[in-house]
Amino acid sequence: MKKPVILLFILLIILVPTIIFLNIFSNPIADEYKIIRIQSDGSIYPPTNSILRNGNTYTFTDNFYGQIIIDASNIIIDGADHTLYGQYNGTRTDSWVVGQGSQQNTSTIPWTIGIDLAHTNCTNLTVKNLKIQNFYIAVYLWTSNNIISENVITDSIVGILLSGDSNTLIGNYIANNEEGIFFGVNTPGNEPLNIILNHNSFVENKVQFSGCFCEESNTDEDIHTWDDGKRGNYWSDYQGFDNNNDGVGDTPYIIDALNQDRYPLMEPTK
């Protein structure tokens, strides 16, 4: 056997196991998909080494492939720039569409939710510094007084499904979802109230912001303004200009007749 052939054979013996090892341990899909709960007493079940509890703060120590269901109130989930992965790969296995109402055979539809609040008593949740991707719904906020801040939410059908009052969404990067944010309703006719939503970046979502809005505008309803009075959010499909170069668009970003960002940002926040 010639020397080059021998060297190639030795190189393959060394590299192939290394490539297999790296593929298994760098690809979260190779891991077992898990559903964990942060229970009402604060314990994590089943236990996982990927999340470390310190009092009411739960910090990711590694990427996690699965879902998190919250039974507790007044807790903080700190992603520490790690990723929560789901099973959604961009290919639908059913006809489910958010906002179309009830569907037949809903028990067979895999409504995978990255972070989900278990019941109405679960409030005052903070989620920060977490990357969330590949879910039907990345975050489902249907209770009140929660904060979603400085997260990266991508590659899901719905980035954030918001139907609870008094929630705050600041500084998130929401990109490449079918719906960036969807406003749902907990009871018919009641759109979420007292929502703070600014300094987020909406990037290349098929629909940046939508919800269960009326087909005809309610002339008695105030316009919802998605900004803090000086600065709003970044919208990748904004067509306006910034003639004074202050980083804020000169004209509002119009979502519909009742929803607008008066001070759209010209650059993403993350």
C-alpha cells in the first residue's frame, strides 16, 4: 500500500468518529425531547442539568430540547444566551392556523409551546436572555403581569401569542416566524389591555403583528400605540425615511386602523 493511501486511511479513522461525536452533541435534535414543569413549589420535574435553580431564578446552563410548562408565579427564567429548541421544522403536518377559530380533531394537532403558563394563577413570570426557536408557539402569554425581555424568538409559527392583560415585551428580536406577535383573546371581544411593547425588532416575519381584530374599526376605541412616546420598535418592512437622522422614522408604522407604532426604529435593537 502506498504511503498517501495509508495516510488517508489513518486520517479517516481519526476524523469519522470525531465528526459523529460532534454531530450528536452539537445537534439538539439528537437529544431526547423533554417536557419539564416548574412546579408550584418551585421544583423542576423531571430534574434536568440544563437549568439551575437559585431561589426564584432559573438559569439555563446549556441548550435544551423540549418544552417548559410553568406552574409557579413570581419566577425569573434567565436563558444566559442558551437556546430552547422545539420540534417544528418549518413543515406543517396539519392545517392549523392561528386565528381561524376551532378546528376539528384538535387533539391530534401538535400544538408545541416553548414556554407555557399552566393556569390563570401563574403570573409575574420574567423570561430574559433566552433563544427560543422551532415551536408552533414559542411563548404563550395568557395571564397577566409577565415580562418578556431581551430574547431571540425565531423560526416558529407564532413567536408570541399574547392574550393576557398588563404584559411587557421589551428588547426582543422576533424573526422568521409566520406570525411575529399574535393578539389573541381570553374571552370573546376582549383584546389584551395595558400592554407595553417597544424596543423590539420584528425581522422578516411573514406577518409581523396581527390578531383577533374586528373587520370593521370601532370608532370609539383609542388607537393602540406601540411605542414609549419617543421610540418604538424596528420593523423590517417599514418603508419610511429618517430625514433628521435621529434613528426614528419620520412617519408611523401602520399595522391597521387601530394599531400603529408612531416612532419606528430605523435599525434593529439586537
